[in-house]
Amino acid sequence: MKTDVIVIGSGVAGLTFAIKIAQARPGVEVTVITKERREISNTAQAQGGIAVVLDRIQDSFELHVKDTMQAGRGLNDPEVVQMVVSQAPQRLLELMNWGTTFDAKDGTLELGLEGGHSRHRIVHHRDLTGMEIQRKLISRAKSFPNIRFFDHYFVTDLLLDENNKSCIGITALDKDQHQKINITSKITFLASGGSGVVFENTTNPAVATGDGVAMAWRVGVRVKHMNFVQFHPTALYEQDKYPLFLISEAVRGHGAYLVNKQGNRFLFKTDFRGELATRDVVSEAIVKELKESGEKCVYLDCRHLDQQVFGQKFPTIVNYCKSIGIDLAVDLIPVVPAAHYQCGGIEVDQKARTSVKYLFASGECAHTGLHGANRLASNSLLEALVYSHEASEVVLQELDEIPEPRLPQQKILFHNEDDVDDDIINSLRERLNEIMNYDLLNSASKREKTEALEQLQYLQDMLENYPPFNSGTVAFYELRNMVQTAILILKDAIDYSLPKKGVPEGIF
């Protein structure tokens, strides 16, 4: 099979890029590949919003840059931060012109506050911002006859030319036909999302198995700072629930308190910002509180808030809590930190180019330098919009000069899907989740991390070299990617010591 442009992933990064290419070049065929339904992505799960400086009297690009750098512990790329922050108003207007709506009062967009932000600057659609963006982008993409969606195709590998210098397409498993096919393309655009499902607790959907990073690594693409994994401090704690339901950062921005079992607020012992500290600071404080108390969770207290207003702003959260018997007017919400966002990933330049020609990456699978060690709340949707825009500009300029890729292999590939006990794959996956947790990344000794890495390498050896485990199923390919991603995370965690939370002196 052949196309001009392949986009892997149907979140904000992938769809923004696909729309821009298709709109500018009606004669160019754009193929969007998704391993589940196109509606399923990390974008759709985003409750918070997009950080944008709109009030230039109370706010400024400089303040947004400073907040971003401070959240990232000064490990951000200052040029990238400036580029992304300064483009935010333009990219937001573009989204709105494509039909996306955001909460407004009397014709003026409402600006929310979230942890780490020094000003109200979060544009949102209640607590369904990501879902609203996803719906409108899918609708717009479907309006272009030169965009084709291939749902239920699992991309197993990237294809390189005979010199291993250029990406010429992908190998994908058609989940409905149980066949592997090669799809060649001039441009391959990775927008495959993050890797939260690697961890013991996560807020990510089941599709977030680190596929893009693992595939890229296998063909020699540079990957950077995989140990920069952000844990969200307030995932709703439920016994035997996976993944965990997210309680948005905006809930604390709205005035909710974090309290221990005794009902006491404890964050001010760690940081003067209390509930409005950055996610890494709040997560660390929660873990410390749990270790000292022996409890399994802490709590969000919303009882003092106006329940009618809260319900209007956060209907998804209120309805989910009700569904499990939590009445926010009288009950506390049990919460724990959970893996939420991959700040490291496939290394890209400011045009989203990877180290392999004609292969681009944007969104959570990419490491742009924007986030540093810890993402500032609501910067991720913005990052995806900006980098997909930058990539589209360079692709539109260069597309006609790229030679047609040639692949000598046959179209239909042999696909092995032998009968295999799903319990075996599930048990290996559970073992991976047991190994990968908050403490391993953030407080374990180098010896403990090295021992964990050895266990992961043993898992990888079984998957690669012991035939009964290689079932050729999606579950196998996902587990292979998860283990590879976990190994990259741990190797970077062993080799790299993060500075203390906060900004080193001399940055500003």
C-alpha cells in the first residue's frame, strides 16, 4: 500500500498536522492510522485546558515562560519555551476557527488557574476540553476527501530505506483481517502519545503503551530524557481500578484543599504555594505523607465550595464521583499520584524533525525541550498544536522534492498469531507494572534501579527469544513496546540525577 503522508495517532498532534497538510494540498493523500477507534487518545482524556496568555495587562509571555521554566526545574530549552508560548494565541484562534468552543462569559473567554501558574490563563471547555478539541478536529479532518482514516491498525515497526537513513513508511497489523501490511510514504508523522500504562498507577487510557518511542528506538532514532515522567498528584484512588480516573488540576485551582485522613492540609509544610504548587512538588508531598501515616491515599476536600458552580465547571468529575458513591458536598475524594505525562521522548528539533530523515514526531511521544523535568499544567495541548504547525510548514515546502519510496517486499506479509494463553502475557504485564512505580523513579537508590533494570531486561529477553511468548498479537506487540520503553526510562533514571525541585539560581 502507498500514500503520501502517514500520520500515526488521532489526537491533537496528529489531527492538527493532517488537517494542515490536507487543506494546503488537496492532491496529497494523508493517511491517519489508529490502533483503536479514532476517538480514543490521550487528548480526549485532557480535562484541564490550554495555557494561553490573553490578558496582556495582568499577564505576559514573559510570566508564562518563567512559570514553565520554574515547573521544569530549569531544564527546559528557553528558545523552545519562548516559541511555544508566543504562538499560543494564534494557535488557539485557529482551533476556534475550526469550530472548537471554550467557556466564555459575555463574549470573553474564561481563564482558569492551575498549579504552577502565576496568573489565570487556562482556556477550557468545562472539564472536557480535550474531548471537545478531539471531536471538532475529527469532524474537520473527515471533511477533507484526501484524508483517510485506518482505524484498528496497529503499527508494529517503522520502515527505513536500504541505507537506514530515511523513513519510508510503516508495517502495520490490520486487526480486523489479521494481516500485516507495509504502507510506504514520503513522510511519516509520529503522534502516538505517551507511555503511562507502563506504570503501576496511571491516568492514561489503555492505548498509552509507549509504541512510538519504542518503534523509533528500534530503528536508531535518538530518544532523550525518558526519566522525565510526570506523576499527576490527584488520581482518584479506587481499589483494583486501572487506569485511575483523573481529578483535574483545575479542581485545586478552583479552591479545593488537599488533606490527610485527619482532615488537615499538609502541603504548606512543603511549599508556600500549597495546593497551587507544581505537580512534582505536590506528588512528592503526598507520597511523603502516605509513608509517614501508613495510609493508602490522601483526600481532596471540595465541601466548602459552591456545589452548583462546581457542578457546572466540572460535570464529568461530579458525575463520576456520584457513580461510585461520592457526594462532593459531604464526602472527601480519595486521591493518589499516578503516572500522567511523558516529558521525555523522541528527540525533535523546532520543526518536529527527528534524527531520521522524513520522520517527524509531535505531542507526548516527542521530546521538544518545552517541559524540562516536569510539565507545567495545560502546556501539553499547546505544545502539540505548535509543533504540528511547525512540522506542517516544513513538510509543505519539501514534500515535492522527496523521492517516491520504494520497498521490495510484498504487500501482504506473513503474520504469526498462534494460540497463546493470554494469561501469560497478562502476567508479564502485571510484573512490569509491579516494577515500575513512583518510588522506583523518584526515591530508589541506584542499586535498586539497577536491579529493576535487570528484571526488565530479563522480561525483554523472554519476549524476544522465547517463541511461546511471541504470539504476534496486539497484546504481545504492546508489551514488547512497554518493556522497551520502561528500559529506556530506567536507564536514563540511573544515568541522570535530577536537580532539586525549583529553579537553580541564575536562570532568571
